[in-house]
Amino acid sequence: MPQRVSECRLCGSSTFATVSEQDGVDEYLELIGISSNEVTRRWLKCKNCGLVIHDPQLTAADTRILYERFRDTSFREETPDQYFDRIMGLPAEQSENHEKCVWFKSFIPTSDGPSNILDIGCGGGVLLAMFRQQFGTNWSTYGVEPTPSFAELADRRLGGTVLNSNYTSGLFQGVKFQLITCSQVLEHVDDPLNFLSQIGTDLAENGHLYLETPDIRDFETLPTDHDRFQMQHFWYFSEETIRAFARLAGLRVVTSDIVSTVRKRNNIAILLCKNS
């Protein structure tokens, strides 16, 4: 069963205010065999640092089951290949991946030599496929994806190197990356500081980390039963709390932005590098 929160992962405080109370069906809880009626769910805000925290949170065992199942065909109503083709076939003005690549071009230095990109939580590999279209084949593509069917899809459709795994540093035997992308992942991680610290060890000295995560503005603009507020998400960040985690992990902010997507969701887009 999910576990109650006792302290803030960012500052250690145990004093919280309630942001939102959740009711109704949580499809992610149901997917791992737990009835939504059995779990009282709410979002809390740390009164000290402002980090927004889901209470309770899934255990490691719960999370492992969830990511084995949550991209299953019966849940998503399309096969992995149908998903890949649908997303890659979107026109540019409807494609969030195209939008990301345009954003990257404003900040990522162009390189004529071999370069490496790693997408953590790469799903079916659509961002990596779009990146290769936009940036060229001198970039070698790597991915990490915990859902087996989507890791297999990305590995097969990309022709890069994709591992069916949770991310930890050193998975690719010493390869360093000029760009690591981590889109809609940090909010799923039980220890954001450790996660970001590990990413820092895999970055090349001149490398960049792109983070994208839901922004707390969602609580003002989305209905309380929106699936962004369900159990798969542990945290909601603001620019201030993301910057605080990054600073503790030895990373420096290059630029950041708040992006409203074509689906009317609010995201923090933030580019980081190692502290020099």
C-alpha cells in the first residue's frame, strides 16, 4: 500500500498545508490492484520551502508494477507501434516533441563531431527520433525506459541503444553525454536530489541537462480529477524548488521557461549544466 509522507524531501520540514484533496477513481492505483476507495489522497505544500508533495506515495514495489503495466495495450487502447506512428505523424504545430527540438536549437551548441544524447524515460523513443531528424545523424541516441514493451519499441524503431531499466548513473559503461533529456520523469522519482546528482556524473563537461516537469500552475488551471494529479506523480515543482534541487545536486541553471502545451498543461522547461 502507498506510504504516508512524514517530511519534505527538499528541506526536511514536517509542516505542510493542504493544496488539494483528491477523490474519485485514480486509474493508476486501480492499475496496480488497489481500489481508489481504500486510499485517502491529497496534495500537500511544504510551509518551509514550497515543494508540493503527493500524500501518500507509491512504494518501490507499487511503482515497479505500475510501469510494467501502464503502457499496456489494454490500458492505452493502442499498440506501441500505433503510438509511435501517431505521435511522429503529428503536424509540427501539434507536436510537443517538435516544440522541444525548436527550443533546444536556441541553446544547444551545434557540433560537427560525434555527440551523444540520452533520453531518460524515453517511452517509445519519439523525442529521440524527432531529435535525430532535426539535429542530424552525428548524434548517437541512447534511451532508458522502465516499461518493457516501449523499451523494445524504442530500441527497434530508433536503431540506437535503449535499455529496459530505471535510470542510474553509469548504465552505458562510461559514455558521457552532451545532452541528457528528462521529460515528465522527475515528478515520478522518489528521491529527486539523488536522481539529479547521478545525472550530473553522466554529463560531459560541456554537456546540458534538459528537464521538463509539470508546473504548480496546474492546480489553478486543471480540474482536480485530472490525471496529472493521480498517484503516478510524487511531486509538483515550481521554478524555485527545481532550482533548489539543482543547486544541491551541483547543477547550474542556464535558462528556464514556463510552457503552456498544445494540451493546455503547464510545464517547467529548464536547461542545466554542471557547476564550473
